[in-house]
Amino acid sequence: MQQYIDFFNSQREKIDNSCELLLNSFRQKAFESFKQKGFPAYNSENYRHTDIDSLLKDDFGFYLNRPQVGSSQIKTFCCNVPNLNSYQHFTFNGYYIEESYPDLPPNVFSGSLNVFARQYPDLFLKYYNRQAGEKGDGLTDFNTSFVQDGYVLYVPKNTVIEKVIQLTNISGGKHNSLVNRRIMVVMEEGAHARLLVCDHTNEEKSILVASQVTEIYVNENASLDLCELEESSLNTVRLTNCFVQQAEASTVTINTITLSNGFTRNNYLIDLAGKRSETNLYGMAIADVQQKIDNFTVINHLTSYCRSNELFKYILDDEATGVFSGKIIVSPNAQKTEAFQSNRNLLGNRNCRMYSKPQLEIYADDVTCSHGMTTGQLDEAALFYMRSRGISEREAILLLKSAFTGDILQKIQIEGLRDRLKLLVEKRLRGELMKCKGCV
């Protein structure tokens, strides 16, 4: 931790140089909070299986200058999903790569965090760091202290974006490095959009750490469909905090899928603050060798007549580790709440480990809530039946694992993406680490 404090103090001018004054204005307060809190403590209630200090103990380099990215580097990661009608955006090591989309609906902003701060200063001050500053931990303050750019999607009142907005985050470099990324999504009253966020690395040997903070605001009668897909390398560390605030009659659906990674920790903190709002949070992870995926979720039901559905599934093999800690909190004012949480896990052998902690805290008496967890191995009877029908053991195992992921993939509403993910999952289960960019 001390090396980052020293770096901030010695390099503050360089950190500020390429950023808007409004973005820089949040740094000092966040930095003082980071010095006080430090990184989240290992073995604490919320970080029982993730040691942030250990992950960031090395003196990782920072990219303080905007990268010069060639079009060939970007085209490598262009999405080739058939029938995915999308606007494609890119960040490289946390910096937004400028593009222009003249056919976006009027007044929609989809682009650089710095540009948004310059063009919409009032909106920037209204939304930026509001949730992260109030509810975030030391890791969130660390991100706010160092972040230099990011991506913003702003959709004005009653605007519907028909195309999918796709953001591809690329991390790369020949040296071990730490990247701070920022995403902010604002859906004004009655707005609707779908956002696909893909994480990739273009360097297999360097250790690449990504710290990411996402703030999502979904106002009255608005909806957002967010799908996050991680396909990175074994040397990648991904640490994310996603904050969601929902107003009355809003709907948010989040699908988070980890197909390949090194170490991943995802935090989701969601507030259903308006009546009749709905959250759907779905997750899937496939891990083997010594990969680790840790998902931590908190869904706060703050008012009445709200609904949440939460389902996370893991397929683990070799010496992989999976962690799921999910908490649903129903406040005294949240009568008529419906909240459902489930975690299901499939273990390939005795060497992989799964830690699961689904939780309900209910302070209202007129609610419908449930939570549960199952962890086990493949159904031996089903495996025997398939083999008796002439299916090889390897193919039978693959079919059963693929079937296990089916209900998660069915939750994905983005046209064209669901079928392509079925192919990616099958290839991943076969041991073929195929990137989305190669799906042609």
C-alpha cells in the first residue's frame, strides 16, 4: 500500500495532466480516504477469501500517458458475433479510444469520461462518484484516486437505443502493470438500453491488474440490460466494484460471465430505492487449473413492491477455487418484497474448492423470499445412462456440463449473443481457450 501512497504524492501532476479538472477534483478526498481505510482486510467479513494486499503487494507500473493504439490492435478485438447489431467502443489500458457514431439517437452520449465531464459538467457532478464515494471501500477510493479516463453511457429521457452498445476493455503491455478503469451509466426517466462489456488481454506473459469501478443509475420507468464477459489470461487480476441505484418501476438485468481468467473478484452492490423496481442478477464462471473467481453481492430492498432474482453457477475443475457470497437485505419499509437467491456449483474433482454463503436479512413481515445453495459432482446415473447409449465418457461429461449452464445462458436477452456464448462455453469446456474475437 505504501508504494501507491508514495507514487500518488510524487506523480500527482502527471496523473492530473491528461484529465479534466472536474475528474481531478475528486482525487484528493478519495486519496485521503484510501490512506485511512487501506485495502480491504483479508479474512474480514466481506473479503474472507480474497487478499487484496497480497495481490497488489508488487510495485506495479501505471500508464500515465494516453497510449498510441494502432487500428490493427483494435480490429483484432472487433466483435464478429453474427446478428449483433451494435455500436462498438474500446478502451485500452483504461483510456477510451475516440470514435464517432453519428447515427446515435439525439443527445445520447457514449464515449470518454473526460469528454463527458467537459461537455456535461452538471451531469458529471450530479452522478460521478456519488455511489462509489458513499458506499465504496478502500479499493474504490484507490480507483478514484488514480483513474484517468473511462467510459460513459448517458441516455436522456424517454430515449430507446435499438442497437446494442458494446464496450471492449483491452489490457496489455510488455511489463507488469496496473490499470484503473471507470464506467458510468445513466438512464434517465423512461430510457432503455443494452450494454455488452467484454474484457480481453493482448499479452499472455505480463501480469496485468485491472481495478474497475462501475456506477449505474436507472431512473423512473427506465431499464438497462448489462452483460459482462471476461475472457482474459492466467496472468490477469480483475478487481471490480459495481454500484447500482434504481428508481421507481425501473428494471436492471445483469449477466456476468467468466470464461477464462487468472484471479477475479467482482462486487455488486444494488439498491432498489424506488417502488416496483426489479433486479435480475445472473452469474456463471468456468474455472480450472489454479484459477479463482470470487463474486460478492448485496441487494438492498429499500422500499415496497420490489423484486429481485439472483442465480450464480460455477463449474470448477483441477485446483480451481470458486467463491460466492450473496446477501439480500429487506428493510422494514420493504413490505411486499419478492426476493430469490440461488447458488449452484459443479465440481470436477476433489482438488477444486467452492465456498458459498447465501444470506437473507429480513426486517419486514409481509415478504416472499428464498435462498439456497447446492454443490456436487456430475450425476453418475445420468452419466451411466448416456454411456449405455453409446456416448463416450468425454462427450457425456461435456453434454452434462453444457446442460448445467443452459438456464444462465437463456437469461441473456441480447440477440445473437446467446447462441455465440453457447459455442464459447462448449469450446471452453473442451479446453479450447478461444477468444470471442476469433469466433468466425
